[in-house]
Amino acid sequence: MTISDLPALNASLNFISTVFLSLAWFFIRRGHWRRHMVFMIVALCSSTIFLTSYLIYHYHVGERSTHFTAPGIVRPIYFAMLISHILLAFITLPLVILTLVPVFRRRWDKHRRIARWTMPIWLYVSVTGVLVYLMLYRWFPPASLALAR
């Protein structure tokens, strides 16, 4: 595996997070807290591995990251999604931590109150992370990437 493989790995980890977050949400809405807990642990682990991989990639690539070059209406859609993704990604980690702390203290009321905000934001960030990858690397790759395939 090379540094150039990390964006695909990151998108895969985001997709895994999306699936397990969705399943965890499904099960907690039906009162299956043990299943919810298992799926949340997997989502948290995949998101942690994603964040580590993402930071490694950007440490090595720095400013040489791929630029979005698609023309037309796709361009403002991409940037609107990217900006919302980045802004919400910054608040996701603190929200996840604030949601987990009451779990360890067995303060379920506080956990539920914070999780009502954390879960949809975390899901949005996971889904848009996959979409940003697809738009940037698969659907509208820059000419340099398209020629390299």
C-alpha cells in the first residue's frame, strides 16, 4: 500500500462507518441497546482508523492534493458539499467525545440528549466523505489522474 492508495482506503472506512452508524441508529430506535453498542464500537473504530489514515495522507501529500476540476453546475455542488463536510467534520470529533463521556458514567439521559445531535452530523460527514472521494477521484478525476489509469 502506498500513500496514493489512502484516499480509497479513507472512503472505504467512511463507508463502513456509515453502514455501522446506520445500523446502530436502527437498533437503538427499536430498543436493542446491546446491538447498538456493538455497531457503535465498530463505527467508532473505523472512524478512528479513517482519521489516522487521513492525517497520514495529508501529512505526506500536503498542498499537492488533487484539485477538483469539473466544470459546470457540478463544481458549485461539489464545493458546497465539501465546505459543509469540512465544517461539520471539525465538530464531529468533539461531539463524539461529548457523547461518549456520559456512556462511561452511565448517564443515559445526557448521552441521549447529545447523541440526537451527534448521530445525524456524524452520518452526514461519513456519507459526504464518500461522495467527495467519488466526485474527486472517480466521477470527475483531473486529467492527470484519468491518464494514469
